[in-house]
Amino acid sequence: MMRPTRAESTAPSGVIASFAAGFSLLLAAPLPMLIPVATDALLLTGPRVSPTSLAAPIADAVAQAPNADPAITEFITAWANDGNLLAIVGWFVPSLVAGLDAVGIEGFPRAAAWSPDPGAALLVILGAILAAVLLVMLYKTLAARVAAESTLLGDRLIYHVGRNALHYLAFLALMLLAGLVLIVPSGILIAVLQIVGIDLTPLITFVLSTLVIVGAVLFAFVAEAIAANNLGPIAAIRSSIKVVTGSVGQTIGLLIISWLVLATTPQVVARFDGGVVGIAIAVLIYAFVAAGVAVARMIFYRERAGAPLPPSRSETA
């Protein structure tokens, strides 16, 4: 049975229907898969940049702090010894390798690590973030075009990706500013109250954690709004909030399923890590799943955002 055209569809697709449509459209236009594949190829075969010069002093400072949690110190120390600053790209773009320990994968011996000084390490982090933002906006823009069944390449793709990347950077800067506005006064308040013998750390931590979770849900479609509708950061925030508050239950369902799929798939496909062919199959499977989820999220957003879709390939033929 053929999927109804946008003109024939009056009600937004449900969660399951969005996933079904997303994977169906991706089969016909799999180009977005190249972004996760390229990211994993970089992390598997590219250089490794050690965060030791930055992470080791942080681990020492945390270890010397009163009531320090040893688990946190061990985590930072392990990252200092085995981490790769280039894996920051995998924090933005779906990546199988960034979510797994790539050490010892057969056929991909661990590359010798470059340990830059703190200044150079900060520059690497900045470069990795900029590259990640460009890649994630290319990924999201392609997913938006797949969801809209429009032409993937052409139509000033590079221009749109660059503009969307600037908008997404602005959004990240706003989130960083908001985090500082919340964390710094809260830290000062906790310190002052502890001086007078009042410990509200658990309560303040709970409030901040709740705000982070609520914000993560309300802003869940900011990247989709930027990529699909070419919105600036403030307009994208408003659009995301509109979509979420208009379909709270379905949004939560979509986010939970997306998280479960992306979190469990690496554990399943990791069983294919028997050599170059096995890991290549695993990377391709994960890229397909991740891109399908991205297109499904885009369909879910676009059908609820109230913005006109660009002409489809069939409409322009």
C-alpha cells in the first residue's frame, strides 16, 4: 500500500507510523547514513588525540576535594588515559564507535595518541565542536529533505548547512549561558548556606536536574526546527516548545523509543566486531538505525510544526 501524500494526509502521524515512514523513506534515499559512517571511520582509523593534559589536573583536583566521589575521579582518570578528543564529534553525530570502547577491535589496532599541551588541546576541542556542529547540521538537513521527499543535493545545500550550523551554534551558546546562570548562583547559595550550617545540596541538585530534564524535552526538536524550517535559535526554541506541548504524550513516547533504540543497538551490533568486515557491518547497521530515527523525528516534527513542506520529488517531476 502506498504512503499517502502530504496533501492527502490530514492528521499527524503517530509515533510508530513516524518510525515506519522514516525507515521506509531512508531505504529510498540512504544518503544521511554517510554522516555516521564517516564519523565512525574517522574514530576507527584516524588519529587519537589524548585529553591527558586537561583531564589529569581535573582528576587531581576532584580527588583532593572534600567528600570527593572516587568513582568520579576514576572516570576522569580513565578518560585521561584512554580518551580521544576527536570523539567529541560522536557526541553530536550518532556514532557506534564513540559509544563503545574501540580499543582492541580486531583489524583496527589502537592508533598512537598525540598528547597536546593544554592550549593545543583546547584548540582541538574547539575544532572538534565546530566540525561536529557542521556535520550534525548536514545530517539533520539531509534528514529533513528525506522526510520532505525533496531533492537531497543541490538547492544551495552548502549554504543551508552553513547557516543552520551558525544557528545551532547560537543555540548551544544560549544553553551554555543558561547553564551558567543556573549553576553559578546555585553553587554560591549552597556554599553560603553550608557556612551557616544548612545543607540544601540534595534539594538544589534535584531542582536543577528537574529543570535540565524538562528543558531537554521542551527543546528536543530545536535541531529539527533549525534544519527543516531554517529557523534562528529563538524561533527554533519556540517551535520546539509548540510541538512538544501540543503532543506531550506522543513526544515522550517518541523520545523514549528513540533513546532505547539508539542505546541498545550498539550492544547488539557490537557482536559483529570480528574483524574489518564484522565491524563494517556493525557500523552500517547502526548508521541505518540512527538515520532512520533521525528521519522519523523529522517527520514527527514537520507534521506538527505547522510549516509548509517544500515540494516533493514527485510534485516537481
